[in-house]
Amino acid sequence: CFFILGLRVTVLLTSSLMVLGAGLRCVPVSDLEIRKKLIHGGQLLNGLAGPTVMNAAPFLSTTWFSPDERATATAIASLLNYLGAAGAFLVGPLVVPSPNGTAHQLLGAQSNTEHIKDRIEAVLYAEFGMVSLIFSAALAYFPSRPPFPPSVAAASQRLSYRRSFCRLLSNFRFLMIALAYAIPLGVFSGWSGVLDLILTPIHVSQVDAGWIGFWSIVGGCIVGIAMARFADFIRGMLKFILLLLLSGATLASTWFTLTCLSSVTHLPLTTATLYTSCILLGIFLNSSVPIFFELFVETVYPVPEGITCGVVTFLSNVFMGVLLFFLTFYHTEFSWFNWCLPGSCLLSLLLILCFRESYDRLYLDVVVSV
């Protein structure tokens, strides 16, 4: 979409899908079957808009920012998207109470159900209002590109769709780092989505699980932007940064998994250890996203950024879907799910160790500019 329609038209199309999707979920219909279909339709439209939001950051940074600002711009644009997910960890438990948590305050099961229903509808209306505001702002002013390109790469021609996919599928180095990104991030996305279920057997409440998810994402955003700024100052360090982050993720995920097996490992199972290991895991993995994106683009340039990041995002969602598919069959015990985390992080670390990095886009900017 970026390559064909341009940034402005793509953003307007994406945000309009989000407005329509959020609006469908707010339609006041008394028939539950019709309401269910409207909600599913709204979620489908929102899902169609998701890839653009997730993949826009590298294209945006290349189009608008100079070579010594691109990694920072990619980090800010991609990780701000994660702050919305961080807010969801808080909004869910704080605004919508759990069924058992409000039973003592209400007169009965029916009153409890109506109270929860009203709170859920309030969240849906608030989301519709925020999405509509963003769409209005983009409609009022969101230029497709600056008056003058900030770099040689921003003004250069890119490969066509067909040639781009052929280049990606035949590039062994790209496939290596694509798997290094997709496997741990896909596993982590599926794991964090059911974090409250994983922590319930060890007596961690839904609110505590929400705070763990919140601080892991916020910490990942801060560290990710700092690492990206470091990459802009000292170029050619993307692989080294990823090795550090994935090593930390492997250690943190192993610590969490062994802590959950306290009856076997005899490690202390406390709120502090769970908070620390989960938050560190989220920080290391979430902060690696913009570094991966920049390395993808540098490796396969002149393939368009949207195609490159779209492919790796699709792979990540595939791994997440496969993991959640198995969860539907093995949902009574979560130790296997926890072990998937350190295993995926270790595999990604090995792939990055074997990867030979190159900076084709940066080389073009430096050589031609000189």
C-alpha cells in the first residue's frame, strides 16, 4: 500500500477501517447474535488495518528523516504502537472488573453481569472516540512526503512487488533474521496475551498481571528508543545490539520459567521475582523490534520497507497463531508454554550469531552523498 498509494492515502485508508471497525462494535443492538456478528466484523476491519500500523515505521523514517536519525524515528514510530497495548493491560483490569471481583458489591449475578456489560461498552465508546479523533487529525494534515528528500535512499527507485518477493525469498540471510525476529516475538505475543491465565495457577491476580504487562512494554519502549539512538550515533552496530538484547531475553525467560517450577528448582517464587523476570523479558524483546526493522531494511535494500516488514510481521503472526492453536488443546498446564520462551529466544540468538550483517542502504547514502 505504501509503495502504490503513498503514505497519506494509506494512513487515511487504514484509519478509516479502524473507525468503521470501532463503530461497528458500538452499534446498540439488543439481538445478541447480530451484536456478535457486528463485533466480529469490527475486529476483522481492525485486523485489516493492523499490518499498516505495524509496518509503517521504517517507511516513515526513510521518507522523512536523515540517515543519522532513521533508527530513532523507527523506534519511536514502532514502539508508540506498543504503548497502546500497554494501556490495554491497565484499562482491562481497572475499568472492567472481573466477575468474581464485584460480586460482593452488587445485588446478584444479574446485576453483576449488567455492571460488567456497561463498563465494556464504555471502553468500546472511548476507543471509537479516540480512533475518530486520530482519523480527523490525519485527514486535516498528514503529508505523504517532505518537500525535499532527506537522503539519497529516500529519493531512489525501489523494486517492484514481484521482484521484491523474489529477492526476499531467495535471500538466505534475510530468511535467517526473519526467523530470528518472528519466532521469539510471535511466541512472546501469544504468551503475553494469556499472561493472566499463566500466572493464575501461581496465585497472581489479573491486576498484577496487567501491571506486569504494562511495565514490560513501557520499559521496552524506553530501552528501544535509547538503543536506536545509540545505533544512530555509532553506525554498523545493529547486530551487536541484537545480540545483547536477545542474550538478556534468553536469561530472563529462563529465570521466569524456572521460577514457575519452584517445587522442582526451589527458586523463590515471590511477586518481586515474577515482576522482575517478566518485565525484563518484555524490555529485551520489545526493544529489539525497531533494531530488527532497521536491519531488515539494510539487508534487502532496495526492496520497499513496507514489503520487507510486512513479510516478517506475517511470519511472526503465524508463529503466534500456531502457539495459540496448541494452547486450545493443552490449556490445563502451562509449563510447556513457558519453556517455549527461552527456547525461541535461544534459537533467535544462535541465528543472529551466524548472521553476516550488511548495510546496503547506509552505504548508498554515504557514498553518493560524498
